[in-house]
Amino acid sequence: MERTLIIDTPKLIGETVKLAGWVNTRRDHGKLIFIDLRDRSGIIQTVIIPDKKNAHKTAKEIRSEYVIEIEGLVKERPKSATNEKAPMGGVEIEVEEIKILSKTEGDLPVDISEDDLNIHLETLLNNRSLTLRNEKVKTIFKIYSGLLDAYREFMKKEGFIEIKTPKILSSATEGGANFFKIKYFEKEAFLAQSPQFYKQAGVGVFERVFEVGTVFRAEPHFTTRHVNEYTSLDAEMGFINSMEDLMKQLEKTMDYMFKSVAKKYKEEIKKYDVKLSKVGIVPRIKLTEALDILEKEYGKKMEKVDIDPEGERLICEWAKKKYKSDFVFLTHYPTSVRPFYTMPSADPQYTESFDLLYNGVEIATGGQRIHDYNQLTENIKKHGLNPEEFKHYLDIFKYGMPPHGGWGLGSERILQRMLGLKSIKEAVLFPRDVKRITP
Ligand code: AMO
């Protein structure tokens, strides 16, 4: 007999089916044994009556997370007998035969059959291959898969080509100190902090490119918004008039992603008790104005160069009140806090760059780039760097480059804010932080 997925059982009342999956729970009621079986499509209640002697004997041995195969009759279940944890379409399986495909070893460290795990983050992450099986935890990554699909779909629709760029580099891309140095045979190399240089090279070839790729950041601190390896949704586009074209493109992209997830993952989102944000038109505020607002409205004084995490949270609160938007663009960051490749504004103290904030946290950075070879060489020097070390990057600009720009969007941060997860680490399958490189 072919295997049936649990989700298809409600259409098969009165038929005998073969199901396979994991034991979510086993409960004994007198001589009846109930097993909630879980496969990739859902959870269903199965009943083993004592008359089915072989099945009953096997069922007695069965523990949570055993992998089993059963054959049985699909039956409608009386409404009064609804099992909240295995509600599958009001049906259950009366088991005829059970086969154990694999057993567990020792005691399980966490009971993952609970609706809400309610365990410490460390326990959640230390036992990841098990805790990920919890229905609510698993849901995060189903939605994530949909979010990535939506990004790809929209970028392709808009004429962007998907590229994959190298992650082993000869120089650090983003400057700063948060890069990992690695030994590369006899040389020293760096793990990519972003696909920045290569996506720009991509513009010289395809005009519009995007990448969904792993990047690495040596973040030495523990926060709820940083991991040391994350998936960046990058884009780069040529022939722009100004950075406004980039913000419009990013706004449309986010709008598509949020609408797509809201439409396709209704049930999954319900598990998180959140209302998905509407993107629409995102307010744009100059960073200097934002800093003034923080001072006036919240009495928060900061150096007039950059905004800190508390400032980001407050300015989002302000944008929500004033514009009813969960998103806000902060624009025109000072030259001193942006990488050397960023296009200076007419007032060269500032740059044609922006951050996108969502529900209190920066989720994207973007901007127009310098596309003139000489200007770029000079800017590298102004940033105290040696143009020799960027020879191959600079070559791109020797061969003719249109005005261009793009963004890097932190995929896990979107997911975290979207579902209201406490830490970004909950939005990563196997997260890496200062202390954690296992599991
Ligand atoms: P930036 O360094 O601001 O810009 O990174 C872009 C976005 O990546 C996410 N992000 C992170 N997410 C999780 N953990 C981290 N440690 C982490 N660091 C960054 C954030 C951030 O907004 N090349 C530029 C982008 C560009 O201009 O195209 C860049 O990498 O969501």
C-alpha cells in the first residue's frame, strides 16, 4: 500500500490507509491506546483497540518520537472527542497494524508535544534537532521558506537575476572589525560579511541582480538581534536616478513578501497570535531629523552621527503614532558611519544611503554607490584604506558602470519581528553566536 499523508485523511473516511511518521504522544485510557502521529503535513489521532492483538502489543512498547508506520481505517470522530492537539479534519485512525521503523535512545531531553515549549532559550537551542520538531517551532521555518520564496519570486518578476557570490574573500567587504579571518592554505582570507563587491560586479553584467546568501559577522556581543552567520537578501540595480528608486523598489518588495506570507500562511501565523504588518508607503525621514525628534519627543540626546538600538525602537514608536506605519526609512547617514563605497550627498558630510526599520529594529541597509573609478579610489583613501587591496573591486569601475545601488536585508530579523520572537536566534535553524557553534 502507498503511504498517505495525514492531511489527506479527511477525504478518505471509510478507507484503509497507510500512514508513517513520528509519535507525538502516546496516551493509555484503560485498554485503549491513543497515539498522536505526526508527519510533515500534520498530526492525527490514532486508536489501538485491544482486539488488534499484534498492534496492541507493539503499541505498548511505543514511546514519543519513535518512527512508526501504521495501517488502519479512517473514521469520523464524534465532535465531543475533539483532540486539540491532533484536530486533523475531525477524523481519526482505527489502527489495524503497526510497525516500528526506528526507536529513540534514552530519555528525550524535552517534551516537544506541548503547544508552547516554554523552555529557556539555551535549552531550546542545545536540543535543536528535537525542539525544531515542535509544531509551533517548526512553523517559524515554514513561514521563513515562504518568505524566501516571495523574495525570489518578486525579484525575478522585476527583472533581477539570481546570483551566487563567493564567501571566501581576500579582503573584508564592509570594513569595521566584525569580520572573521581564516587560514586559506598559505594565505589569510576573510569570510564574506556581505556580497557587496560581487553584486556590484553583477550590475556591470546583468543590470539587476539579487542573492539569497549566507554571510558572516564576528559580532562579539550577545544581543537579541545579532547572530554570527545569517542569510542576507541582497539586491543591486543599475541605471537608477537616485536612492529614491532603491527605496521604492525595496518598499514594493517588502509589500509583496508580507502580502504573500499573509495569504499563504494564515493558519501558521495564527499560532503566533500576531497581525501581519501592512507595508504600503513607508515614511522617509532624514537621520538628522530623526535624531531631533528623539531629542524633542523623548528627551533622548545622542551624538548627531548615528542612532542606537533604543533610538531605533523609539523612532519606530513615533512613526507608528504619526504615520500608522510599522516601517520607517531613515536616510542620509553621515559619511563617517557608512562604508567607502557609498555615494556622498550634495552636502558631502552625508551619504545617499538609508536604513529600513521595522517594529523597532533595523532590517535593511542600502544606498547608492560611487560608480566613478577615480572618485571611488579617492574615497577608499579618505577612509584610510589602501586602494591596492581593492584592485579587483576597482577593476569593475574601469570597465564602465552605470549609476547603481542596492540593499542588504537581514532575513532572520524580518522573521523575528514579523512573528514577535524574543531573540533572532529563534529564527535561525542552528544559530551561531559568540559561544555557540554547536549543534
Ligand atoms: P549591513 O551591514 O547594514 O549592510 O547589513 C545589512 C542587514 O543585514 C542584517 N544584519 C544582521 N542580521 C543578523 N545578525 C547580524 N549580525 C547582522 N548584521 C547585519 C541587518 C542589516 O540591516 N552591504 C550592505 C548592504 C547594502 O548597502 O547593500 C550591508 O551589508 O538586517
